[in-house]
Amino acid sequence: MYTLEDLNKDKLPKHVAIIMDGNGRWAKERGKLRVFGHENGAEAVRRTVDSCVKLEIPFLTLYAFSTENWNRPKMEVDTLMKLLVTALKKELQNLQEKNIRLKAIGKIDSLPKKVYKELTEVISKTEKNTGMTVTLALSYGSREEIKTAVQEIAVKVKNNIISPENIDEDVINTHLYAHFLPDVDLLIRTSGECRISNFLLWQIAYAELYFIDVFWPDFNEQHLVEAILSYQNRERRFGKTSEQLN
């Protein structure tokens, strides 16, 4: 069994992103309603945040609710929104005590008013914290993020604010929801599914991908350590050869 002490502290990922998948199937295996899985998934979030704080990982981004998730049964969506409000209220003190800054990306203005109010309040109250940044992707879809960025840039080109020849990666990044985040180093997806599901497509261009056959409510510090160990045992070449890196 591996522990945090087995990790090379000089080769930790700066930005870990997680697709938290499998709450519903976890509950179904136990003969419970899907909401039971979401409730236990919230505990997995707390465990993961705490572990990343111990490791002093600067950025953790969690895929909490996609634009496609609005198509789920209304009762499940309503329950998820209630759980989000409860979690935000419950975790504010923990965020403050651990000096964590909360951020959100996505079409957050499409969230129910109560959720939006609670979310923006917690973001505001933690904005001066200087420790880890935890970002929730809510009502988020990467294609929507990129489309919106392209539209905003197009308007600026039309109004002669930006010249087409000056559009580079930095300009594009500035117009993304996640403009304040560095590129993802390690992307983890739970539940055994091996796909990206429209998550941070721009930001994971050179990320190491790690898929684990464990439902999100069961994800713990041991699993996180194993994911980071896998990351540390890979050679990140960014298009170069091994010889160039050496």
C-alpha cells in the first residue's frame, strides 16, 4: 500500500483535474437511489481536497456538473443542486481554515438562483485565500467554452480591438472560462470509463491521462497516490525526444 510519503515531492503535478464518475452506479450496486451515490461522492470530494492540501498541490479542478447533465431526470438534477448548496454551506469553514480559494468555471449564471447565490458568496469569501485553488466545473462544457471564446474574439476583431494576425494561444486562453488556470498536468477519471466527456479540451493538450476502475464514492487517498505515482513514472516530452530532455 502506497502513502503520500512514497511520492517524489519535487515531481508533483501542479494542476490535477478529475472527472468524478460513477456515483449512480455505485448506489445502484447497493440497491439505493442515485442520490445516495451523490451524497457519498461529496465525501470523496472532501477526502481528495484534504489529500491535495497535504501535498500542497496548487490547483485542483473537479468536473461537478456538465452542460449535458441538465438532460438528466428533473428529480436527480434538483437533488444535485440541493446537495451543492448544502456542501457549499458546510465546507466554507473548512475552506477558510485550510486557506483554500474556491473558483468556478462554466455557465454558472444558468444555475438555480439559490445555487448561484451560495456559490458566488463562497467564491467571494475565499478569494483572498492564498493556498490551493479548487475549481468546480458547473454547467460546464469545453466546446461551449471554446465557442464562447471564439465569439468574444470575433467581436473584438470586428471592432478593431484585436488584429487577426495577433491571435495566439495566449489571446485564446485569456477568453476561456478557465483563463486563471494553468494547463492540466494530470487528468483522472474514475469508474472505468476511458473518455474525456467534453472536459477541459484546450487545457489537457499535454496532460497525462489516468483512468481507474473505481467508482467516485470509493476514491480515496490511496487511489490518488497511485495516480500521481503513475504520473511521476511517465516521461513528459512535450513533443521533444528523450535525448533532448536529458
